[in-house]
Amino acid sequence: MQNVLSLAELVGVSEFEVYRYAYRAQLHYRQIAVPKQCGGTRTISTPEEGLKCIQRNIAKKILAHQEVHEAATSHRVRRPTLSNACVHADHDFVFNLSIKDLFATIRAKRVRSLFSGLGAEQRVAGFLTRLVTYHGVLPPGAPTSRVIANLVCRMLDERLATYCAAHSWTYTRNCDDIKISGDGSFSAQDDVCAIVESEGFTVNETKVRLATKRAPQSVTGLAVNRMAIMTREQRRKLRLMFHHAAVDPARYAALKHKMQSCLGLLETINADDPALPRYRKILSTL
């Protein structure tokens, strides 16, 4: 991509539309209050359909062909929750660390460097950056944000995976959630945090946990002490989410994709769960 016209042709819009959305991108976002499973809401910035269509094409035609580190489980299309949990099952310890405000940490300068590194001419890299950022950072509701985060985190994944492999430990990262598991003891918290921070990220101190075999171990909501299964707490949250969706379907329409993923996970782990027919019926109303 050596000019704006070639970019426009690649993403399937006119050159005028590229200019319009790039220089007025902030006018094409809306704020949505999304309910949390544990109660309350969080506000996410999501692009309107015209800009979202451009972002989908950027994700599909530019970003999807780039190599993401194998430890980044969130890029997997099928069962990322289950695949992330299974590799950490039946180990002596599971260490959890969360990156604080991952999307907000990845600023426009870093995104522009990414596109330049992928071969975009500097001016085109600037347009691409404007099309996928909001107020200078990655917006959580954009279809490009997760894959850009995975590409930006590739060096972090490489360093942590190499460090863990040297100790015969397993490392995965699901978006901002880092998991390390293994046998024996674990005393490398300071080293791991130092690697994360040296890559320009901040550790969320409230979400640093070490669980041994004697305590409940969980990965992306699944219990992994022996094998990956749904925890009692996750089943409770799932039941509560579907109950609220049945009472107020309009409010939970924005969570339909997430609820489909949760339902698919339950079907995979326990196809005989008696709640499945009711959950499917509720989901069909959204």
C-alpha cells in the first residue's frame, strides 16, 4: 500500500470515504453500556456500521495474514476459553497476571509503527492508524483492536514464552490475561512483572494470583486442578446472565456473541446439562 487510493481499493470504499472516516473518525463512534457478569456495567466505544465495515476489511485483508504468537489464545476462532484452560490443567501451580488497560495502553504511535512494519508507506500507515484508533488508543468495540493488540504483544509473548520454556512451564495470554503453569514451585513473579513492564505495559496489581494444587485453580473461568471444567461460580454467573437476558432481552442483545460462546463452551464440556435447552431458547430471542 503505497498511497491512499490503493488503501481505499483494498478496504472496498472510495478514496473520499477513507479521508472522511480517517479525519472524522471520532464522530463515528457511540458509547455503549455493556452489563458485566458480576453486576454493574462498563462503557465501551464501538464504531458505527460504516467505519466498522472498513475496520473489518482492514482486519481481514491486512491484519489476518500476519503471524500471531502461538501463546496468544484469543486469536483462535474456535473455543479459545477451553483451549486456553486445557493446557494449564493438572499442574502444581497456576500463576495469573493481568495487564492493566491493555487497549488504552496501545497508543496511536505504537499502532502506526505496527502498520509501517507491515510495509505500509508512512502516510498510509497514518491513515490506517486514524481508522482503527479512537482518541489516540485502541477502542474495545472495534473489530481490529484485538488482533492489533496481539500483534503489538508479539515480542512480549516471545519473551515470556522463552522464559517459561527454560523452566518447563506453560505460558498463554488471552488478551490482557496472562497464565503460567507448571510443576514444582513458582517464585518468578518479579521477573515476569519486569518483562511485562519493560515492554511498555502495566501490571494490574489487584489481579496477580498464585494458586497451588491445594487451592482452587482456574483459567478463563474454568477449574483446572485436574481437568478443565466449569467452576461453580462460573455456572452461577452463566445462570444469572441468561436469567437477566430472559427478563430484559433488549439490554443483553449486545452480549449475544459472548453468550453464544458461553453456551458453546457449556455444550462442549457438558452436553447433557439440563439447562442447555432453556439457554438456547433465551438466546434465540435476542
